[in-house]
Amino acid sequence: MITNKHIPQWKLDEVDHLVELFKKNKVVAVIEVAHINDKQIQDVRKKLRDKAILRMSKKSLQIRAIEKFKKESKKPNLDELTKNIAAQTSFAFTNLDPFELRRVFEENKWMVPAKPDEETPVDIWVPEGDTGLPTGQVISELNMTLRLPTRIQNDTIWVREDTKTHSAGDFVSVKQAAVLKKLGVAPVESIIKIHFAWNDGEIIPDEVLYMDMEALQQEVLSCYYDAQKVALELGIIDTEILEPLIQKAIREAINLLIELDIFDDSLVDEYIRKAERNANAINASIFGETPKTPVKEEKVEPKKDEPEDDEDEDEEVGIGGLFG
């Protein structure tokens, strides 16, 4: 005879607790915790106090809670939430906007040591100065393992200059990672990342949550202006383009009045500009060049301390100029 498997009470209590959290919060974010240390999670929990609850549970219990909440609430897309639960994930329950929750996580990043047996995502530098490590066998580890330039000063080991031990993409061995950790070198950013978010039935994947918003804004503005140009050309009347449509109509009406030589007092300047353009065109067709704007010569007044020339001399100079 097959008997039902006994389920421990603590598991039932955990499922019920998760269901209550689902009921009280509109947003459930699945966050990755596989590479996050406990100290970082505790620090974020303090920052999110009264704003969000981080709850770590077994995957099987998380799925049971989702199924139970789905039956009770009839909310959509909970199956998608189930599909996006990884082996080591935590739920973040909140009424904050998912993008606001992402911002809080990004503002609380930690610097952690390079991981052993993995490629480093960043350059690794050991700074110049006192390592605080006593002299002894450890100096050979620094010299041989990381090839650091060292010296002994005040019974401790000093690094003589800033030294890059790894470039981004380099493999970090177990021994190298151990020595770097001993030196207190933590070059890698550790940020709690939202893998998937469920917002009261709406699905928000990570590619949407971590989209470049500035680039998106520029793209939307570009599309808006392109659409506005098309609407203007087609004469589509809409509240968004009503003002530029009126401005376009005014410009076209003014151009039509000028082309038809219909005189209007308010367009005197436009008529003058048209006459100048026509004159330039005629001059160019006849002489091959446009007329230059005449430069008004300034009249030079005689200085008071200089004697004025006689009237006869002025006349002689003037006549000579006519024939000379």
C-alpha cells in the first residue's frame, strides 16, 4: 500500500509565508545570489528595510508557492515566473517599481576578490605601499606567484610601485587568487542583479530592465521627429503637429503672395529681398558675377590745427582730376 509522503511542517509554513508575501506585494523579482556573499545581502536588506523583502528559499518551495498563489489569485504570467527560477535565486518582494529596485541594487555594489580558476573581467592592480604582511615565506609568494617588486621596511613587506598582475580576460589560478585575497585586492564589482521580474501580471525580463535608457530616449525622440515630418508632408492634422502645421501653412502662404506679386504692407522686407535676388540673377546672367554691395566712403574732416587750402588750389586739383 502506497502512503502519502509526509511533508515537514516547516516546508508548509515556508510556502504559506511566500504566498502571503505574493499577496502583499505587486512586484516579485528573481535575483541571482550564487556569487553574492552573505554580508552583501545583509547590507542590502538594511537599505531596503520597509521597501522590499529578500526571501531565500528552496526552488521546490518557491514553485509550490507560485502554484498556490496562482490558484488563489488567477493572476497571469505566473508560469513564466516559474520558468525563470534558477537553482540559486532569491525572491525580492516589493511595491517599488522594478526599475527603482534595480537602481537600489546598483547603488549598493561591492568590490570582491578575483575568483580562482576563472578569467578576470577587469585589469587587476596591486597598489604601491605597505602590504601589512610580515617578512618570511610570504615574500616569495608575492615575488614568484604575482611577480611583484617588493622591499622590506619596518619588518613588513612593501610593494615598490603600482603593478598590474592581470589584464581583463586573463586566467586567475587558485594560488594567484589566494595571494591577491591575502593582499586585500578586490578589483571586481559585485552587484545584485535582477534576472527576471513579475509586476502584477506583467513580464519584465532583464534585457528590458537593464536597457540603456539614454540611448532609448534618443531613439524615441528621433522616431518622433521623423513621424512629425511625415505628418507635416501628408498634412495629417493632430494635436502634436498642429503648431508646426500652422507655421508651415503661413510660410507657404507668404511664398505664394510673393510669387504672385500680391502686395501686402507686412511683407515689404520680403519684396525687397526678392527684388535683390532677381537683380543678382540678372546681373549674373549678363556679366557673369553678382554685384558687390557698394561701400560708403567716410568723409574725412580736416584737422583743426592744419590750415585749409585756398579755394583756387581746390579748384585746380579738381579740374586736373577730370582730365588727368
